[in-house]
Amino acid sequence: MKITVINGSEKRGVTDRLKEIFLGKFRGEAEITEFFLPRDCPNFCAGCTVCFLKDEHLCKDAAYVQRIEKAMRNADLLVFTSPAYVFHTTGAMKTLLDHFGYRWMPHRPAKEMFSKRAVIITQCLGAGGKSAAKDIRDSLSWWGISRIKVVSFKLMSEVVWDRIPETKRAKMTEKLEKAAEQMRKIDYAKPARTGFMIRMKFCAVRMLQKNLGKQNPGYTDYLYWKNNGWTGAKRPWKQD
Ligand SMILES: Cc1cc2nc3c(=O)[nH]c(=O)nc-3n(C[C@H](O)[C@H](O)[C@H](O)COP(=O)(O)O)c2cc1C
């Protein structure tokens, strides 16, 4: 199986330790590709909207973004990690997610995303881990992913791994290993089931796209939906 990991920080700190515990269950049997932010996608979205209106390959940062997109589309499992920074995901992660605005369902979602699984690992000192996970989850869900597992921690002690009490570290390890075991048992040859909410979102956007297409048949997003057959009977979660 293939795993693509997007790390919201380059720091080899607590978040990285937690991620390594999770990945430990897959090492030796999975092909793991990792990206570290901001290194692998260092520039902010400039808001030029060329990706929305014309073509994502025209983005000034397309070389960074498309490399990550390719790895995500090829993966069976996506893993996102982030510490909480001022109650949210890191700025570096937000920068990456902004670049994938064109993949939100009202624009041009990638077909493969509808059958993927994802895990989000976040941690914080006292509060904000859940909202950091939500920042990431919102994008993944609007990309079309239904099966998203969140594993979030409150350190409540120290922010340096070796100084966190042993009992706390053991509890976090146990929770992560359990989550990893659950994800390992999945038969990745079978696509994940697309959930009710994602289907509803898709149907609402489909109506929107059909209306937009009537007003402007040359509209980029409409043409994408039409060419995929989604304004007709085809659905991204169904095999052709
Ligand atoms: C800029 C910054 C903002 C932070 N904001 C929060 C916060 O809002 N809530 C919280 O509980 N911890 C906060 N923390 C602590 C981190 O979430 C995290 O626990 C700590 O940085 C250790 O993780 P790391 O080693 O992976 O960086 C913050 C840390 C930094 C550097």
C-alpha cells in the first residue's frame, strides 16, 4: 500500500514523534512518501484565481502543488499532522490547503479522493488540537473524502517529548497504535464508501454546476464536471 504524509511542521518535535509511532505499524510493508511544510510548499496562495478560472498548472507554485497532488492521488492512505498554533493548524498547513482550493467540490474535485481514507494527527499543549484537526478536515471533506479519522492529543504538561511524563507518553502511544492497527486492517483494494453527507454535497454542487453551465457553457468548472460525466449519470465514487 501507499501512504502519503503531509507534515504541518518541519520540526522533529512532539507531532513528529506521534506520527512516527503511527507510521511504525506500516514501516516495511507500505511505501511512504512524506512532505514537510513549509519546505515542500513554501509560498502563500497569491489569490490570483488562475487555478479556479483557467488551469491549476498556471499557478506560480504549480511545481510544488502538483508534486504533492500527484502523491496524494496515488496514495491509499493520507496522513496529515499538525501541532495547534494559536488554536488552529500551522500557517504552513493552511498555506498548502489554500493552494488546493480548486479541488473543493464546488470547483474541480479529484475523482480519486472520493474513495480514499485519511488520518489527521494533531496535538496541543492545552487547547486547540481539535480545531487544528477541523481546519484540515474541512478541506479533506470538501475534496470528497468521507473516511477521515482524527487522533488528537492534549499534552497538559511539557512540549518536549522527553520531558513528557512516561505514563502520558505510554497512553498516547497506545492510542496511536490502536488507530494504526484499525487502519492497517482495511482492505485497500476496496474503495472507501462515500458517505451520505459527501453524496449530498455532490448533488447540491451538481445542480449548481448545471445552472452555471446554462449561463456560461464555457465555464472551466462546468466543463470539468461535464467532461467527467457528473452533470449526467456518472458519479466519482462509482467504478466506470
Ligand atoms: C506559535 C505557537 C502557537 C501555539 N499555540 C498553541 C495553542 O493555541 N494551544 C495549545 O494548546 N498549544 C499551542 N502551542 C503548543 C503546540 O501546539 C505544541 O504542543 C508544541 O509546539 C509542541 O509540538 P511540536 O514539538 O510538534 O512543535 C503553540 C506553539 C507554538 C510554537
